[in-house]
Amino acid sequence: MQPIATGTKTSQAQTTKPKKPTVDKRIKALDIAMKRNRYRQDALIEILHKAQESFGYLEPEILEYIARQLKLPLSRVYGVATFYHLFSLKPSGVHSCVVCLGTACYVKGGGKITSAIEEELDIHAGETTSDRQVSLMTARCLGACGIAPAVVFDGAVAGKQNPETVLKQINAWQSDT
């Protein structure tokens, strides 16, 4: 005979459903992507891309949700998310600046550009300014060696850069706010 629910506390022995992030359009888009891929574990990278596209970055709760849905260990999902530089675990700034540190760019001043930005903005590569205006990232190679040193400003590649031209662009962003 089953006990009658009386509105009292539930017992510890009952199983609880996994916590699902707040349902909104972003979660629905993520669910559709997982369903379209038939919850295949080998679709993890594509699903992480969809999650980042939807949320702007990969929140810990979203990584946990993906791991549960794909029946993968959280460590594997986290490992993939941290291995590829295109994924971000932190919210990014309004503007992004990616400095190429490949051999050609580095030899022609990519390291000096990075140092100048870090000093000017008081952040390090991989960080965002406290006002969330500028994110600084580095890349191992942009494939733009002929125009080294190359920097990507909000998705647009600019070649033959130097610390002064890069800081001019960043200052223009900051004066627009």
C-alpha cells in the first residue's frame, strides 16, 4: 500500500530529478541542437558551439547540463571546453582583441603588442576589463603570416600592427562608451 501524500517533507530516499537550468529560448535552442544530433557524444564540440552561441560563454551550469544530457562525465565536457581556445568559460567583453602570437607575428612584434595592451588595460591575455568593454585573447596562429603582426578586432583581421595602432583602436572603443 502506497502512503498518501500529506504535503509534509519528502524523504531523503526519494530520488531527485537532475537540476535543469532555467528554461528559456537559449536552453530550447541547445535542446534542439542535442536532439538534432541524437544526443551523440561525438557531437560534443558542435553542441558546445551552440551553447556558447546561445549564452555568450559556457557557464558551469550549462556544462553540467550538457554532460547529463549526453551522458558524459563532466570532466570530459570541461576538458573539451578548456582545450579549444574558441570556447570561453567567462563572459566576454563588448569588444574583442585577439593578438596572433604565431612565429611570424611574434618575431615581428606580437609579444610587444600583447604587453602594451596588458599594461594599458591592466589585464592579462584571456581576461576582460572590469567594465566588460574589452576582452584580450591570444592565438597561436591566425594564418595571416604575410601581414604579420596580425590582430583581430571584433572579428576583423588587421595586419602590420604595432602597439600604437592597436592601442589607438582600443582607445577608440573606450571613448565610444
